Amino acid sequence: MKSPAARKLTPQETEKLSGNCLTVKFKKGDSIIKQGTYSTNVVYLKRGLVKIHIEGPYRVQVVRIVRPPSYLGLPTTFGDKVNHYSVSAIEECEVCFIDITTFRTLLSTNSDFSNQILIELCKGELESYNKCVNRTQKQVRGKLADMLIDFSDNIFRADSFVLNITQEDIGNLVDASRESVSRVMTEFAKDGIIEMNGKSLTITDRPMLNNISRNG
Amino acid sequence: MKSPAARKLTPQETEKLSGNCLTVKFKKGDSIIKQGTYSTNVVYLKRGLVKIHIEGPYRVQVVRIVRPPSYLGLPTTFGDKVNHYSVSAIEECEVCFIDITTFRTLLSTNSDFSNQILIELCKGELESYNKCVNRTQKQVRGKLADMLIDFSDNIFRADSFVLNITQEDIGNLVDASRESVSRVMTEFAKDGIIEMNGKSLTITDRPMLNNISRNG
DNA sequence: GTAATAATGTGACATAAATCACAATAATAG
DNA sequence: CTATTATTGTGATTTATGTCACATTATTAC
């Protein structure tokens, strides 16, 4: 249950962190970090999936889905006094609110830890560059294929999973309208690429999905 | 000429950095960091503008324009062994190649420095989130207005500046075709929002530009 | 200074996907 | 269990912008 960064901490530091942090449960839909409010905490996600989302000029943009274990809100907490994005639970979640001062102390005293945090931030930025390129250059089929691959490989780590988000959310994640998402998903199902019943989804033709991701 | 992070260094550290770094000049169009090659250096941009760009599935995406002083390639150097994006000079540039080991040592010994680097990374990530939202949600007029405002406020810090990039580059920066860029720019000029002759451009109606950025 | 190449301007046309409209189904609350 | 609300499916229509084609103007190279 420890993130790569958390593994760099000494037992004493881990102890200190646990003492200075507040564990809270959130249920589906609850807001964990809210855009526009003061950013005073780093959030450590222990259990449950969350979505990071930004209020765009016309609609909400879902930046990404994050699985535990992970630190949430680093860019928004260190980058500005005010949160630039929101984080919400998409299923029951358990998180730790870590006081920013405690976190800063750890960063300055444990260079292995701060190095690991730096690496994770860098990876996040690279990923966001890539996601943005895909979002702006591919068309809906390709973007949805990308999303399904990402879910299967990185978020759920399985070919079958339960999609706890609405098609509108999916649309906001891949930059497409709710209707287009619906159309393409049924198309995928008809073509035998995925199987859906209710909220659960199985990828049945992964090679084809890879192909659509590349050429769609 | 020092970045906020560089100001956190002690005179000895600055000395050590200068000793372990190689100053190189690049001319317009030259590649400073190349996507796909091994990432072994952090680059400190001393003089000249550069563009960060990524090879997308169909065309190049210009991620952003960066002005000195600035560290380049932090995400791509710390995030992976291989560069995930390219950096090219858009005018004559002077840069320092800093060996990654030297840079790592600085990070682990000077926590003020590493904290400042962390902050800059976070700001970069927030900015890239915002840029992506704008790119995907606004239409061409709005995106171009955004770009002009960004150039005027952050890059050139003046109402008049010389645009050393082609309309194709602009298109790749704001996600539009070269032709659309041409059409909208002449439209802006016709409407008295900007004045262009050759490569030099002046913003003449900033309020209108802000307005287009908000509603376009 | 002239040829060759690159960059820009503009019209006509094609097209992916948004929007609108409404029916059908699922989820939630009382 | 029924009513209400949220979510999904699907057709018809509209629209912003990409693509193609070609003329015009800069820029670069020899």
C-alpha cells in the first residue's frame, strides 16, 4: 500500500507522517479537493479511484483517473496557494490529508524521498503532454481505444472491469460529446472488440483496440 | 539572468555548476534536445527563445514556447531515460548543458534549490493542464487570442514583438491548420485587433483580444 | 541577382463530430 | 412499489474547421 516515494521514508518518518495525518473516507461523488479553494494539504490516496477535473470555459475537463497508492494535489498545492483543479471520488475512497508543513519538512530532510517525488511529478507531466497530444489529434474512436487501454493496463490492470463513471464523464475525459461516446461504444461492442453489460466491461479483442488506438 | 531556482544556490555551488557545464550556442531551427535520444543533461537556457515539441500521431504538437532564464528538459530528463519531447531554437540561443549527476547532487544537498525546482515543475504542470483545456475546448479564434495574450504577457512582455515562427508552427501550437491560422490572423488585422507587417506584430486592441479569448 | 524553395492568402468542398430532439432504459428516493 | 430523476441510445441537422488546389509573396542559396 506504499507508493514508491513513501518507501523511501525511514520508519520514524513514516511514524511521524501517520501521527500528523488525518484519515478520511469519501463516498462516490464526494469532492476531495475543490478547485478555487485554498490548497493547504497534500492528499495521500490509500484506497479507491478518483478523478482529477478542471472547470473549462464550456464544460468540465476530466484530466485523468488516478488509482491508489498515490499522492494527489502536489502540482496544485505547490504550484499555487489556490487549487487549480478538483479531485473527486468515483467510488468509495480512503485518503490521508497530510499537512503541507509536515510534507515540506520531509522533502527537505529526506533527499531520497524528495527525489522520488520529483520523478513522479516529472512522469505526471510527461503523461499529461502525451494525453493532450492524443486528445487533440485523434478522433473519437482512437481516443476511446486509448482510454480503454489505459484503464485496462494502468488503472484496473485487468481485461474486465467495472466502469463507475457515466458516459458524460467519459466524454469529458476523452473530449467528445456524450452522444459520440455512446455511438462509438456500441460500435465497439457490435464489432466484438468489447463486451458490455451494465457498468461492467470486458475487452475481448485487444489487438484490434491497439490498432484503432494507433490509426484512429 | 538567474532563474528563481538558481538564486537559491550558494556562490560555491554556482561556481561548481559553471565549472561542470558546457555553454553552447544554437542558431534558429537547431535541435537542442531531441525526442527519442537518451536524456543525460539538464539544459539551462540563458538567451534566446525555444519551442518544446512532441511528435504526435499525425503532426507535430508544439507544447509551448519558453523564454530564458529557464531549465529545460527537467520532466523528460527525470521522468525517463529517453527524451519524450524535443526542444529547438526558434532564434539564436545560448544554453548550458548541465550534467545530470551534478544537478542531482545540487538537488540532494540544497533543499531550497530542490524546493524551488519542485515549485517550477508544479507550475509547469498546472500550466500544461490549462493549456490543454483551452486547446481542446476553444475554437480557433479563441485559441489564437490566447496565444497572442500569452506571447504579449509572458514571452515577449510587450505589445509589439517579432514572431519568429511560421504559421504552420502557430497552427501546431494552438491545434489548428496553417490555413485557419492565416484566415483568423488576417481577420484580426482587418478588425483592428492586431497590426502585422512581415514578422512583426502589434496588439492594438487588447480588450477585444481578452474578450475573444473568453468567449471564442 | 536570379533561380529555387519556403511561406502565406483565399476560395471551394468535404467531413467528423457537435447539437438538437426525443424515446427508452436504469437508478434513486420517498 | 411507484414516481422521479439520471443515464443511455439513435436519428436528423448543423457547423467549424480541415483538406485540396492554386495564386502570390517572401526567403534562401548559388
